[in-house]
Amino acid sequence: RVAQRAMTPYGSGAIVLVTSSTGSVPALPGSEAAAATSAGTQGLTRALARAGGPPGIRANAVVTGYLDTPWSQGWTDDERDAAARATPLGRAGRPDEAASAVVWLASNASAFVTGAVLMVDGGLAA
């Protein structure tokens, strides 16, 4: 809401939230809080889109699956292999692939997109 208020005088703007796919796919035991947070972020995106529509402020979310990041590099080989096998594309995503989706949603190229929850997860939630 703070960001929307700051953008309102300009009559346009784009908010892009990023969250994990934990709120979109069956969560693993022990990830209950992450699942609730991710699902809440997706709901927040839709609410922000409705509230921001009249003043011209768009809100969208990028939901990521298994990405090759320093965090996932700390996993065991078996954990990384299992995550890749669970992903229909059969591999980890690259951070730049998720970042490209964020850039598109923040740009004028997506000027008529709001309230979208864009899955950048290699097909995990399919």
C-alpha cells in the first residue's frame, strides 16, 4: 500500500512480488510456514492489482521453482537431483530466467497485465 500511494500521483507504476512455488504445489513436511507465506503473497498480489487498478498501478507476482542459487548449491547432490527430477523441464532454473520475468512484468511491454501470478518453475505446478 505504501508503494501504491507513492506511485498514485504519477498515474502508473508496477509492483512485482517474487515468491516460491511452495504455495502452489503440495508442500513438503516442515515447509508449512513457507507454503502459507507463498500462498499469501499470491493473494496479496491479486488484492493489490484490484486496489491499484483505478490509479493505473499494476501488481503481479513471479513464482519460482527450483533455481540454481547459492542456497540450493548447499543442498546435497541427491537433493538437487530430486528437485530436478520433480521439475518437468528436468533441471534447475537459472536466476536470470526468473529475473527476465520480473523485468517483463515491470516494463511497459506488460502494460495490460495486472493480478497475474506468473509461474517460472519449469512446469512444476503444471
